[in-house]
Amino acid sequence: MTIPIKNITQEEQEPEVLCSNCEACCCRLEVVILTDTGVPEHHIAYDQWGGETMLRLDDGWCSAVDRETLMCTIYENRPLICREFEMGSYECRDEREAILGK
């Protein structure tokens, strides 16, 4: 009798990243604002050369993140890089591992 061997893919080894378990790790990264998407002025920080980034609070989190829900309060006006950063992508999983050790 032969027992079939199943190849386990990386997706099967790691839990899927969903809105319910995301933990908003990317919202702790520095986000450069490259295009005008309508980010409210009170969420913008300026560097010494006038470059715009999303304001991060003393705890390192983006000022636009609701700390109770971990959801973006300016989702419709979020920066381009936030729009392009895909939940569950390699970059997402890499940041999660760096921040959470997962």
C-alpha cells in the first residue's frame, strides 16, 4: 500500500491574512506621499526638505489609523503607496514577520 505524499505550499503553512487578523502592520511603516490623493493636512508631516509623509504618532503608528478597529480613517483618500500595498502579499508577510515575529 502506497501512502500519497502531499506537497504543502507556503500558503497552506501560513495563515491567510484577512481584515479580521491583519493587525495593520503596514500602518507602522513610513509612507511617503508622492501624489495628491486628498490626504487631510492634519495627517501630513513634512521633512526638512519639504517632502510629505504620513504623520506618525509617538507610538510609531500612522495618525490615520483608528486604534480600536485598526482601520484607516481616510481610506478613500489614502496615499498611493497604501493603495498599492496588497494585504497578504510577500511584502505584507515580510513586514508582519519583522514587526510581530510571525
